[in-house]
Amino acid sequence: MVEYGTYSTIDCPNGSAKVKEEALNFLTEKFLEIGGDVRVERNPHDFGSYPSFEIDYPEHLENIDNDDYSEENRKYLEEKDKWIERANEIEEEYRQKFEKYL
């Protein structure tokens, strides 16, 4: 279940435990570089539960209101936009690296 402060959910690759561990390590390393966090969650579904990676914003960006354009909030909005841009690049790198398992 997605928690408040979660940026994105990324599918865990199919394949061996080694592939899944490599994917988790890849995402963890990349998101730690930009202050994010990666969690593994089991998602319930009618065909059975399945794992996914939950990507969380850095703690200081979790509660930033995207509709608050006050002077105080503006610097955080700019930082959050840059963080999202980098996070999207990481997700694309992930898709390219693990596409045969997704």
C-alpha cells in the first residue's frame, strides 16, 4: 500500500532471486544518491501477491504542497521538481537495464 510521501511504485523484475536483488541494489544505490528511499512491498491481488519497489521522497520533501507558491515553499518546490526529474531518469535507467525481466 502506498504511504504518504511515496513518489512512485516500480515493478519488481521477474526472474531469479539474484535478478531481484540486483534490481533492488541498483535502485537503492541510485535513490540514496539523491536522498530517496526504496522499500519492497508485497501487493495483494486477486491472482496472488506480488512484490514492487516503493520509492519515497527525501524526508524534507515529503510534505511539500505542490499548490503552495509562497516564498517559503518556493525553494522546496524547485528542489522537488529537480528531484523528480532525476528520479524519472533513474526509473528510465532501471527500465533499460532490466527490461527483459519486466
